[in-house]
Amino acid sequence: PVLRVWDLSRVLAPPSRGGNPKSVTCIATLTGHTEKVNNLAITPDGSMVVSASHDKTLRVWNLCTHSCVAVLKGHTNSVWAVAVTPNGRYVVSGSTDETLRVWDLQRCHAGPQA
């Protein structure tokens, strides 16, 4: 399972005169989850994305370096829901293990937690 990061700058630019379709370029492929990705959320500042997976984990990705900065473990079943608080500090995840978990993103930046 992978996440792909796409450059939408050409699509969001004003239309060209010729009316040709604009191409979208994949700028990164993020790998690490061992099972399908169910959901994702982007931090308010756009610097990170958090992915929720069937592999019972969440991963925090730096969108500038395209690297995983943390693996959040604690759920005992698939993670289907993820949200980032408006201030970008916390991640809330929901799982089919019938729990909600709150994660502090500031504590996750030290490096991957395998």
C-alpha cells in the first residue's frame, strides 16, 4: 500500500489559451503501511499528512521531505478515522477496536517509532 503526493499547481493555475488538458505529476510515493490505507488527514499548515491503516497503525509523513516521521501504534484493530485538530497539535483516531485515541504530534517529531 502506498500514498502518492501529486503536484496540483498546474491544475490550479489559470486556464491556458489552447484549452489543452493539464497534466498532474506524482512527486512522491510514500511507503510503509503493510495493509491498505483507510483514511488520511493533512495538518492545517500543510506540512504533514497522517494516514490511518488496516495494519492498526497511523503514520505521520513530512510532506517536504516525503519521509515518515512517526508510526503511531496502540490500536488493536483497523484504524478507519483520523482527524487533526485546528491548531495542528493533536491527532484523533478511531478504530474498529471501538476506541478513540488522541496523539500529541509535538511528541512524534523526534523520529520514527517502529
